[in-house]
Amino acid sequence: MKGSINYRSLLTILNGVWAIPIIIVIRIIRPFLLIRFGTFFSSRIGHFVADSAHQFIELSVKDNSGIIDLYWLDNHTCNKQWETMVSRNLPVYWWVKYIDVWNCYLPGGDIHSRPSSLTGSRDVNGILEKSGIEMMNFLDKEEEESRDWLKDQGWEEGQPFVCLLVRDSTYLENELESTGYSWEYHNYRNSDIDTYNDAMEWLANQGIWVLRMGKKMSKPMQTDHPKIIDYAFHPDKSDLLDIWLFANCNLCISTGSGPDWISDVYRRPILYLNYLPLIGLISWSNTINYPKHLRWGDSGNPLTLKEYLEYGYSRSEKYEKAGIDVINLTSDEIVLVVQECWKRIEGKWLETDDTNQQDQLWKIMKQSAIFKKRHGFIHPKARLASTFLRNNANFLQ
């Protein structure tokens, strides 16, 4: 490890011989042309996808005359297919890294730095929806390879399919254990895949294919339905399929984890189940949200929306310290909200007083002190599930 660090340092120093003169020239011409450098948080798929997709859209729609943005990527990205697509669609060059590094070393270079994101990877300005620009395309051979794989599983062209992503701690514990960092504080976000079986079988019985996604998961699904593919444990998994499936599904069902951002940037409908904290819900896309139940441990009373926002923690131990029980959705609740979501997609859902309730939801949300930091543009189809509101009559009080 020590040798590799010395090698990288030496490489940086040697490349400074040509990088520093270029930086000097770039700063001299700054009054006429601003050249910026940046990279992406490429070790985590959610940030990598969202940040690069947002910058791809910005380059397509904004008048950037007088500004040139150049990028570089780390050698160890979390998905090689997305790395390839970003390199095809953005000005990504290996040598930019050394200009960027030396620009940071030399005083006065902040204006030339292009952050990965200014919004925490959140599309608060709604550029994905407002721009109408098609996201990065797959090559014909990539399309063909992906569709052929699905056909090999029994899928036929035109049949709908759903991606299911149920978060557990396995990926972070195993894939990133070398960091020496404990990820236990994220455990409040985990769910049990077994509680999703009935809902997925309901979808499959409607003729809808289901692909359970995930890079590393703790256990397989307990179902033998021919239209349910446990892709997370499939021997033919690939970086291409990891991206293509999320980008092309008819619906993504997720508990809130990085890969669902692929569906988000490709404007796929998303159903978020067991999602917390509620203040962080995805408001800029076509999403339905059904959060975990929060109850006061001493009384058993459910928290109201205002309390969900006040105690919207992002660490497991904080819920415990506050005396709040975090309760996963039951199998029956998941079935009902999946049925609601699919009926909405088909245009068969019957509204009752839902519009007034959704208006009240956003009215209360906007009263939160941190709302403006996480939200801006609100998609007209972003909502709490009607089945959740009907089963929690006092939630909006």
C-alpha cells in the first residue's frame, strides 16, 4: 500500500512539469475564457449517475459560451458501463486529473474547479423533466445484447418489466469494508426481501416481469414464479445489464438506494417503499412514496407528518435515542400500494379526495426549515401513496 501511494505521488509530481504551465496559461486567459475541471463521486452509483446525468443535461441546454468544462474519472469506478457512457457523452480525458490536482494545489484556483454537484445530487431545479432532452443513449450493440439476455429468460418484446431494489447492508459491509468505515448507521433503511414476495407475485400474475436487482444481497427471493428473475443472484449479471434494466423498466420499485437513480435520470416511474427520512423524498420525478411507520415507543402512537419532518433522522441510533420505533411495511401493505401504483400507470386508479390531501402534504412539507435545501421543482405526479394516507387518517394533522 505504501509503495502504491509513493508511486501515485511521484506520478503527480512528474505530470506537474507540463500541468503547471498549462494552468498558468489557463489563468491568464480567464477574462476571455473560463476553463473548469472536475470529476465525479464515482465510487457510489447514485452520485455517479445523478451528477454526470445532470451535467450532461446542463451542457445540452445552457448557454455556456465563454466556459469550457473538462472532466476526469477515477480508475476504480463502481460501474464500467456507466463510465463508458459518461466518457462517450462528456469531455472526459485522463490528463485533466493532473491539471485539476495541481490547480487545487496552487492558490487562486477555486474558480476553475467544477464540483461534482452543487445540490447533493438532487435535481432540485427539475432539469431532467423540464429539458425534455433524452438521456445518454445506449449503442445498438448494447441494446441488442441486453434485449437478447431478457429474451433468454423468457421475456418477449413489448412485455412490461419491473425492477425491484430492496436495500440491505450486504453491499456496504462487503464491497466497501476496505475503507474501515462502519455503515451501521444506515441500518434503519434496510428491509426484508421476504415481505415483497406477495406483491411481486401479484405483478407476475398480471403478466409483468419482475427483476430483483442488487449487486450484493444477503439472501435470494423465496419464489419460483417463472416471471420473477432474481437477477441479484444470477450468474450472468453484468455492468451493462445493471444500467440497461433500470433505464428501461416500466417501473422501478425501491426502498431508496443508489441504483434507483438510474431509473430517475431516465425518467422511469418509481415507487419508493419503506423510505426514510421523508424530508428526503424524490420530489422532482414521477414518484409514489410509502414511508416506514414511525411510532412513539412509550405510547405506540404514530408520528404525524410534522413529526416525521422534525425527527427526520439519517442515523439509526438517533431514532432509538428519541424513543421512536421504526417499523417496516407489512406484506399486505406492500401488495396494496403496488396495486395502486400499477393502476396509476395503466390509468385505472380512481381518485377520491387525494388531490386535497396531496396539496396539504406539500403545504406542510414546505414549512420545514430544510425544505428549500432539498427541494425546488415539484413534479405534478410526485406524491405520498393514497393507500398510505387512507390508512393513516391523522397523518396530515
